Amino acid sequence: MKLHWSPRSPFVRKVMVAAHELGIVDRIECVRSVAAMMTPHAELMKDNPLSKIPAMTLDDGTPLFDSRVICEYFDTTYGPKLFPSEPKARFLALRRQALGDGMLDFSVLWRGELMRGERKSDQLIASFTARRAACLAALEREADALHHGPFTIGHIALGCALSYFDFRFADLPWRDGHPRLTQWHATFAMRPSAKATEAVDDS
Amino acid sequence: MKLHWSPRSPFVRKVMVAAHELGIVDRIECVRSVAAMMTPHAELMKDNPLSKIPAMTLDDGTPLFDSRVICEYFDTTYGPKLFPSEPKARFLALRRQALGDGMLDFSVLWRGELMRGERKSDQLIASFTARRAACLAALEREADALHHGPFTIGHIALGCALSYFDFRFADLPWRDGHPRLTQWHATFAMRPSAKATEAVDDS
């Protein structure tokens, strides 16, 4: 199976962490694709008209995107391990994934906003700042629970979202005031699947 | 169960279409919540720190978001009907949902960009225009297949995405050159679940 991939995309990282957790990395042919917000990518759009990564094509030509769909496909085909089937555990994992993905969504927009220079919207940046604070506060309350139960797609998404702060907002002291979350994130970052997929800015 | 709701949000509409298809609308207590990109909503953030709708709280206090998670919860609890369990059918439905959601994501950003007036980015708008064209072309190729098989969450997301063009970009001639997709969308718009949830701009 072919994966449109980049070492900088946090959503690609989710997929690769899942692949490592499931032991299927060698089944994936990674094709480097630069999916910039400003510039549509003609080759990528043949597989995903949204021009976003990750996007996958199975050996029979079936297209699969976005990261949630690819991760669930991996787990259904080679697991199950990361997506619980029991409803209470499943919707906890899926809600955590939605939180991590949502943090990534506003973080990517936030970074794009800062790159506008003088044309940036201070109101929008203030809105992202408030959301970030609320997400970190909510996760600090939930951090002890993250250590319990199985490691799921929810943990992967949250770990990738927090690591993205370190990668793209290195001066952001997100750990301040969040000791439990800091501790949980350290356990995520030490997993082999996380170490093998650390973001690289090789641009 | 309590739902942060708005008659204008296309992602809320997905959830409400699913609720109508499953016959559970009367179980949902809708609370009107205005989730503006620029302005975090303190009350909403208690239930979803991302400050986005739809966000749901179950009677036992369990939070559920975003639209994908809420729709799957409905289907697991009161279905199954909209999320196939057989893998091939399931991942087709989930990929279609991701396409519809992705079209909504860039459409919402596109509208926000136009509202910036002179500070808007022409390059970003051109990028959205190219993505929209690619998505419509891909869907035109897939339109006949949309009529076959069960009506799924994928159909709901695509229907809501196309209807959002009509609601927020009324002058956009998206039907031009896409006769099959136009025909499929008409069958979506005629469903009772779609009629009952048509977007209203009452601002």
C-alpha cells in the first residue's frame, strides 16, 4: 500500500505511530508529498482531491483518507489493538482522538496565521490561545486516566498533538502548570513507535 | 443527551440528519451555541475545550465530539444503519465521510478568508478553488455509485457539504459540468432527514 507521507506532518505521524504499534511499517510504501495549504499538489490530488496528507492507496487501487480512516483500516486489518470494540472504551478513545486532531487543526491554522506577518489576525490568534489553554487544562484533569487502560488511537492523537507544540512552537511553555500531562507525554515520547516517528524539519 | 447546536453549522447538520435517519431526534436536547472561529465560547468549552460544535454530553456526563464521533455513537447505540460493519463497505463510507468533512473544512476556511476583505490571501482562495474543482470532478466520477448500496454516513457528509455550497456560496455554479452529482444531490435533498435539517441563516 502506498502512503503520501512527509516527516513534518503531524497527521501522517499519527498513521506511522499506528503502523509501528501494529508492526506493519514494512508493508507501507511511503511517497514523499508536500501538501502545503497554499499550493494544491496535482499528483496527490489524484489520490485525494482535498490535496491533504496522509492519503493512502491500497494495492487494489482503493483510496483511503484521512488519518482517522487510515488508522482504523490498519487496526481492522492487522489488529485489533488501537480501536476498542466495547462501546464505552471505544467512544472514550474516539473522543480523545477528536481532541488531539482538533488541537492539531487549530495549531496548523495558528502557525499559518503567524506566517502572514502584518496581515495576521490578532483576534484569531487570541482565539487559538484561549482554545489551547482550555485543551491543556482539560487534559491536565484527564492525565492520570491516560495511564490506565489500553494504549489507543486516542493516546496517539494526543501524543502527536502535544509533540507538535514542541516541534512548531518550541518557545511555547505548554508544560507549565500541567505537571501530570507533562508526565504522561513523557511516557508517550519514550515509546518505540513515537521515537521512530519524531518530526524532522528537513526543509 | 444534550447537544450544542446551531441551525447554520454544517457539521451539526450531519449529526441531525443522522438522528432523523435513526429516528432519535426526540431524545436530543438541543442547546443553541454560537461557535465562532474568532470568539471562544466559555460555556461550550466546558463540554468541548476546542470550542466547536457539534458537542454532546450524555446523560451520565460523558462528553462526545466531534460530528464523526457523535454520529458513530448514535449508530452504535440506536442502529446500526449508517456505519456498515463489513470492512469494504465501511471504509468506502468512512472515506466518503472524510471527503465531505474535508470539503466542509476548506469551505468554512474559504468563507472566513473572504470575510477578511483587503487582508484576504488571494493565493489561499485560489488553492481552495482548485480543491473544490478536484473534489467536484472526483464526485462526478463517483456519482452513479452513490445511488447503489445502503445510505451511509458517507452520503450524509457529502450531501451536507454540497448543500453548504448552496447555503453559503449561493452564486457558485457548482452544478455546472456535474450533471450526475447534481442528480444525486437532488435525491439527498429530498430525503425527510435532509428537509428537516435545512440550514437557516437567522443571524
